[in-house]
Amino acid sequence: MRRRLVAGNWKMNGTAGDLQVAARVADSSADARCSVVICPPASLLDRMSAQVSGSPVETGGQDCHAARSGAHTGDISAPMLADAGASFCIVGHSERRLAHGESNDQVLAKAQATISAGLTAILCIGETGDERRSDTTLAVTRAQLAECIPPGATHRELVIAYEPVWAIGSGQTATDAQIAEVHRFIRQVCGEIGGPDLAGNIRLLYGGSVNPANASRIFALEDVDGGLIGGASLKADDFLEIIGAA
């Protein structure tokens, strides 16, 4: 069986005082029957990793550079994330694709760098509102998967998060039918790319305004193996309720 995963993406939020949220999640997740990851800003990663050490909670980066090192002022590499205690790294988030112009080629390079550093890549894909309205969601999904999944990547190295761009931080959530359709299609395309082992074992997360009120319903859908959680992961009570739903 695929072990469910709930990952919290803190985005550009959090200072030292907010480490208490991670501490509470770690203390309350001892009996969690799913994997739990928190991806804080890079400034907190080392401290949070030390804080949750020995608990079921793991940490991750929110992005990385494709290079291991070099003259890349302001960037952080996957080996640096691993050195700070991370086990995961998010790549290809729509906020990186849109605000920083990241292409599928760049996302692929970052995913490869993440895996090479011994981290698990959480590859984000998803359509914009215009793409959804023009009925090109599945075509966009196929292209992102085909161009961003590293050749030979296994389910132990890769997680895919489907986040419809129009639902992120908007309070809107895709319908059950929309989520189920895309997740089923992602699993099909993963089979075409990596064969039955990848298709059957890769974990597929849903992201896009997941909260305590809708988490149980979303996680009950076939082919949904957990969630990539934004704002709700910054509140211990909300995040713990979502973890409980998983």
C-alpha cells in the first residue's frame, strides 16, 4: 500500500517564534499513520530539522538550484538542503513557474538535482484558470509530466503534487470529479513514462485550498495519497486535523 503523505508548504512565512508550530505537530504526530513533512523557509530549515529530529515529522526545502554550487547569489542547492536536515524538496511550484518564469526544462533540472542529493522531489504540476476553461487541463498535465519527470525516477525518489493554479490560496477547491479525473490521468501517464511500478506506487498529492473541512473528503478519493498544504499548515490545530484526516 502507498503510505499517505501530508506536506506543509510554509512559503515565505515564519520566523523563529513559529517553530513552536512544528514542535507541536511533531509532539502530536507520534501515532500518525501517514508521513508528515514541513517545508519552512530556508532560514528556519536547519533549526526545524533539529527540532523535529527523532519524531515522525521530516523537513523539506521549497526550491533549489539545479547546480550543486557556484556563483548563484541568493540561491540554495539541493546538497545544502540535505546538509540542513531536509529529506524532501518542492520543485516546479506554480508560484515559481509564474513569478520566476521557470520552464519545464528548469523544473526537470531541479528535480534531477534533488534526487541526486538523496532527497525526494515533490514535483508540482497544474493548470491555470485559462487552461481549465479552454479544456486543455489533461494536455497540460501530460506535457508537464513528460517534460519534468527525470528519466528513471522511482516512486521512492519522486512524489507528484497536482495543484490547479486557480485553486492555490484562492479559497476555491477543484470538485471531487475534477480531482479524481486528473489524479487518475496522472497515474496513467506515470505508467506510460515509468511502467507499472511507478504508476502503482508513486504518491499523488492534491493541493489547492485544502483545509480541515474538506480534507477527509478529498483524501477519500481514489488515487489521492495525501496533500500539499499551504496556509493551513501554518496553524498547528488545522494541520493536525488534516494529518488526522489522512
